[in-house]
Amino acid sequence: MRKQDPPYGRNDNRGLWAPICATAGAAVWAGMAVLARMGIARVGAIELLFLFAPLVIAPLGMELLRAIGGTDPFDQLARRLQPLGAALAVVAIWLPPGRPAGLFALGWVVVCALMAGSGLVDLARALWSDAGGGARATFVVMDLGRMDLAVGGAWLVASRLGMRPMGIQEPIGLLTAVHFHFAGFATALIAAATLRFAERRGEHKWLRRLVLMVAGLPVVVAAGFVISPVLKMSAAVLFSASVAGLAIGLRHYGRRVEDATARVLLQVAAGAIFAGMMLSGAYAVADYLGSDVLTIPEMARTHGILNAIGFCLAGLLGWLVENSTHPTVTEVRSFQTEVEREPVH
């Protein structure tokens, strides 16, 4: 059963876990970037882009999940193992593709699998419960985001082993892992937090459908690489449009949060992802037409940075700051839990 944690205060040690892990992870990531620049570490832009997920985005995302939806044993174990799993992911990326790199990558897969298990159990509970449409949609989106991590982790292992599943060549394999960590996991959590905020204001009806599209389309986009170029292009354009719509919603509701720092962070996130999705949609069409006006390395340096740092980092931080200073999101779930437990007379 998922346990609802009470809101933490400034002196609560539980609130220090995510900042410590994310800050340490950012330091490691910056060190890897410097070593790569110096030629000591043979790590490219796509590898660095991936590493930003387990080192920085994952602990922030786990903390936002805890703040909105509480924890269960799977979540708690994943949080404990996240630093070790992220360190093993760094080793896996450092090593050349092969069996040793694949074995180290399995360390991160364990964390991803635990998160996915939590999501699967909670998804069944969310679909079975009598929560309102907006509340149910919030939980479903969070759970789909958790499960995206398992898919991303599996593609990391395949990439580091040097496998070519379904004939997919590198760097597409590693980019698929990047896709499910950022476009899947992190984007779903930001969408869920935005919907939760909108739901409290009674303005969530249009946003509910949008965030469900945002959470579901990453799988369709990935499937398009195997099934059909037309499906790949269509799904990518639709996903870009849905996330651009989320950017508009994030800008709208981000201006209404109570914390000033959170307002700035959410506005930055909205602007970054809107620009990033314009690039993503243009790339999908250009790729379908066979044009090289936008290449994968160029997309990694532009769209990748806008998405990973501008949107995912700023968006997760924005909702975490807002929840830590005005934790009404958690209180709503706590209230619902107490109502469900109250005996009927």
C-alpha cells in the first residue's frame, strides 16, 4: 500500500535527500563533461545527455513523486539504490560497448525496474479507485512516467552491450534510452504536477486530456522507429504539439503559483520546452523527407539541452520548490486517503 508522507519542513532531513543527491550528481556530470572536453573521457554529447537523467533528473523526479503521491516499498528501495545505480550508469557509459559495460548498466536497470514496479501497482489502484477524473488522470500519468524508466533502462543495457535490437543502429539505441528518461519520465511528472495544481483551481478539464496524451505518446513515437516511418513522423509531430500545449499550460498555471522562485523556474521551463518542441517537430518532418537540415548531433546540442536542462530540470525544481513552501498538493492526496479510510455509517 502506498504510504502518504506528511509535508516536510525546512529542518526535516527527508527533504535533504533529493538536493544532496541531485547536487552531487550534477558535480559528477560536470566533471564528466570537463573530462570529455579534455579528451580524457571518450564520452559524446548524447552520452552526457543520458547521464544527466540518472545523476540529476531521477532524484528530483523521485522526490516530486513522493511529494505528490507518497511512497511504497518499491519507491523507497529505489531511492536508496539511486546513488549506486547512477554511479554504475556512469561506469557503463565510460566503458566501451561490450559485456562489462552492459553488466554495469544493469545496476541502473534495477532502480528503473523498482520504479516501474511501483508504477504498475499504483496504476492498477488508480484505475480501480473512485478518485475524480482529474485526480485519477494525475496518478495514471505519474505511473506511466515510472514505467517509462524501465523501458529507458532496457535500451541503455542494449546500447552498452552493443546490441542492435530490431536492426536499430547507434546512436538511436542510446537516444531511445534518453527519450524515455526525459520525454517519458520527467515530462510525465511535470505534466502531472501541473494538472494537480490546475485541479485544485477547478480548471483542469482541457489539461487532463492533454497530459494523458503527453504521457502516452512517447511509446508510440518509439514504436514508429520499428513499425513505420509515417507512424514515426506522425507520432513525433503529435507528441511535439502536445508538449507545446503543455508548455502553454505550464506558463499559464506557473504564473499563479505562490512561490516567486517557483514562478521563475516554471516560466523558464515553459519557454524552453516550447522552443524545443518546435525543433523536434521540424526534425521529425525533415527526417521523414530525407533532409539533413537538422542532424542528430545538432538536435542533441539544441533540443537535447533545451529539454534536459531548460525544461526537465527547471520544471521539476519549480514544482518541488512550490510544494515545499506551499504543500497543498500533498495535502489533497492525504485528505482523499483519510476520506477513503473513514467508515461509512
